[in-house]
Amino acid sequence: MYDKERETGLITAQKQAILDELKSREASLTAELDRLKTVRGIEQELREKYEVAKEGEKVIVLVEPPKVAAAVAEEGGFWHWLKNLFK
């Protein structure tokens, strides 16, 4: 009888943990839905997903430097590269 009670207690604790997690997720999703019901929330989501701008806004695109220049700098610089070019 003790083993059954202990097993039931463990199962109950596991189910309670799952229920708590689901309630937390429900609250999070409800908050997200409430945010998306506003004009500002929709605009924010569109800007994040599709990288769009309003009419009249300007967009700045940052580009990483080419990796070739970084490789030349790591190997000893321009003179090292130039010397190796004529080998």
C-alpha cells in the first residue's frame, strides 16, 4: 500500500509540473497575442521579420569586410602578401 501511495504521489507531482509549465506557456502566448492585437505590435513584428521601413525612413545596411583582407592581415600584412605573389 505504501508503494502505491508513493507512486501516486510521484505521478501527481509530475503532472503538476507539466500543468504549471503549460499554464506558464499559456500566459506567455496570451501576452504575445495581446501584443500582436495592437498596431505597434504588428509593426514591430513586421519590422523584425521582413526588415521593412516606413515611407520616408532611410535604411542603413552594414556589410562585413571581405575575409581576404583579414587573411592578409593575419599572415603578415601587405608586404608579406606581395612577396608571396612573386614566388
